[in-house]
Amino acid sequence: MINKNSLQKVFIMLTFLVVSVAVSSQGNYGLTAGARQVGLSYATVTTSGFWSSFHNQASLGEIDRFSLGINQDNRFGIAELSNKTFAFILPKGNGALGAVYSYYGYSEYNRHTAGLSYGMKLGQKLSVGIQADLFSTRGAGDYQNTNELTFEAGLLFIPVENLRIGLHAFNPLPNSLRDHDMPTVIRLGTGYYFSSQFMACVELEANNTGETVLRVGSEYEILSKFLVRGGFMSDPMGYSFGFGYSGTILQGDLGFITHENLGLSPSLSIVIFIR
């Protein structure tokens, strides 16, 4: 007879696999860190800031202080599907180095993600960046353990004041070079600052399976250093909202995103800036 604990483990593992594919921006390999990014429905290819630097490494060139950040996503209130992330950014010359580590899952099935990145400004209008990624997946029982290495790269272009255009590519490599398939994802977006208090952004994502995703986000500073956010994504269809505080030394953000079938996922992140 199958006991209750075994059935619970099977249920959690199947849910884990479904959610991994359903909510990550790069199949089940996408980094989802950053509560601000959650509040913007992950329309992050043109935004600046700490966590944005790991969604488009070109924005690393805009960070000029040593920074540390932690983030936790609690997907649909299921502890086994939580995602915990730690990162730091170290300015270097006219650019910055970044490192990020993320743990997703639970003891029976989990993924460790580590990335090392560098971004720099090539002038007043153009920045570029690149990141090497390692994905280590561990599963209990008959599930095969895997280790995958790839890279991602991006650019950020500011043709005129207040207008930003971003391009990012994840895993631009043929799957014939690896043992297991990984998605190739291209993201193109634009963002515009209508004033120092209000920003809106839109981006389109496409992958090598023919799927496309539209994301839209906006951010408004309602009081000095206090912000509200909202967004929409087309696949899986969902809405997002969030709040944030952006101080000189401390930045804190809380974001929520919905899934048409699975419900609400909260995210909390804290960043400390060190001179």
C-alpha cells in the first residue's frame, strides 16, 4: 500500500515540475529574483537597478556602489516551491562585476543556479554585458541529476534622453552541443521615463519553440522614495502589482504576480548599498 507521505512527495514533485515550466521566463531555467521585477511582470530588459542587472547584464554598467541583495519568492504559498536568491555587485572601472546564487525547490527535487557576470558602458548611450550560468538539478529516486553550463548577454541603448531600448539573449547555443535541451530565449523591449516619478516599459520575448510572451509594466513614485508598480504578462496570462522603498543605503521591495490557474505568488527582496 502506498502511504500518505509517498503520495504527498509525488504530488509536490509533479507540482514543482508544472510550476517550473509555467512561471519561469526562460522555461524552467529563468532567474526570477527581484520583487521590483515581479511587480513589473518581469518587463525588465530596459530597467536599471540591482536585480535588473541579472535580467539584462548591460545595466551592470550603471551601478557605481558595492551592493548586496537577498530575495525570496514564495510561489502559491507552497514552501517546497520557494526560490531563495543571494547576489552581490562590485563596481570595477567603467563597469561592474556581479555574482548570483539561487536555490529553488526542496530536498526531493531542487535546482541550484549560479551566475558570474560583467557589464560595462561603452559610451553615454550604449552598455553591454555578459553572464556565465551553471544550473545543477538534483532529484530523488529515478530522477537524473544534471549539470548544465551556458551563458547570456545583453545590451542597453539610450538613443535620446528618457528612452531606453534593451536586448537580451539567453543560451544562444545549439542544443546539439549539450546532453539535455535548454531553451534559447530572446527578449526585446523599450522603456520610457515620462517624468522623474513615472516610468513605463514593454517587452516581447520569443524562444526556439515558437512561443512569444508580451510583458508590460509601470512604476510611479507616489511619495519621496516610495513607489507603486503594476504590470501584465500574456503567457501564462497574469497581472502583477507591488510596492517599494528606495533609500540611499537600503532598498526594500514587495511584489505579487498572479497565474490564471495557480493563484498568487509573493516576492520580497532587500538590497543594501555600501559605499
